[in-house]
Amino acid sequence: MPDTSPIAKTDADELTDDMTTGPSADDARLYAAVEQVIKVIRPAIQADNGDIFLREVDEETGVVSVELVGACITCPASSQTLKQGLERILTQRVDGVSEVRHVGEELLGYDEGTAVSL
């Protein structure tokens, strides 16, 4: 008579399960939607000698992290561009986005204020 008892998972089986569990379709959809909107907005920022790069989308919180570079670093209006421009557009066009953050200053080690380039 064949053994019909359940087979216990081995460590290798659990590791394989973890490796096959990638981002869900919803996670990929949110990132792709944010990426598409940024692609549309990017030429306007580049026209002012700046640029924007998508760094991360936290699907759980809806926080989008971007990095503004070039002329955006020293521009006094960059925080308005980020909040009243990009954040407003993304929250209106992409379900699930709650906030947009600039990570450039964090990457450079600035705690607050505007980065200065010399």
C-alpha cells in the first residue's frame, strides 16, 4: 500500500518558494503607471535644464521616491514642482499613490534645506 502521508517541505523547497514569489501584478502595475506619468512630465523638467529619475515606489504606503537633478538642485521652486506639480498629477492619475518624496538630498547626506552646487 503506497504511503499517502503529506510530504514535509524541505529547506530547499521553502527557498524555491521564496524565489518564485516576486512582485505581484498589482505592484508591477503601480510602478509601471508611475513610470509612465514621469515619462510624460520629464521633457518639461529637462527643458529647464533639470531632470527627474524614479527611484522607488512603495506599493504598501503609496510613497513614490524620485531624485531631481541638474538645475532642479539649486532651483528655489523645485519643492513646489515636486509637491504642487508631480505629486498632484500622480495622485490624480495613478490610484494608490499617496505622496512623492525627493530622495536626492537624502542620498547626498543633507538633513534639510536646499543642496548647493559649486
